[in-house]
Amino acid sequence: MRTHILTASLWLLVLTACTTALIPGAEKIKVTRDQSLVTDCKSLGFVEAKPPFSTPNDARNEMKNKTAILGGNVLFVTNYSLKATGVAYSCEPSVAAKIP
């Protein structure tokens, strides 16, 4: 019994240690799949996240981090399958505020 608890605890530690944490500022990045919401924004470059992912949010968090590094405030997601891809945008605050 004690061995099972120790094994489960180690796996939990490994899984949580491998998650993608947001860097400062990335928590403010808006995410959309609606291209019409970024038509008046400046494209900053492509971003991607490659597996393996420990949690469902890892791909999104990795792309939000890359968007923040590029100076963007909006992430337009183009693909969420095996490899997540998107485009980082810099939008006026009034435009970004309209993105849910």
C-alpha cells in the first residue's frame, strides 16, 4: 500500500512539473479562432506548440507565452490538432477588449 502511494505521488509530481506555466503578461493574452476579430490588428508572427503535452492547457499556454514574447496581446489559433499553431497579433486595446 505504501509503495502504491509513493508511486502515485511521484507520478503526480512528474506530471505537474512538466506543465507549461504562463510567463508574466501571458495571462492577459486574448485567444480567438475567429479571424474577423484580428483583421485590424498587426501580425507579429507565427507561433506553435509541439507535443508532448501534460495537460490540455499546455499548447495554449505555450502559444500565449510566445505571443507575449513577441509583444502581442491576441493569439489567433489556426490549429489545435497534433501540433497547435497560431498567429500572434498586436491589437488596439479597444479591439482586444471585444474578444471574449
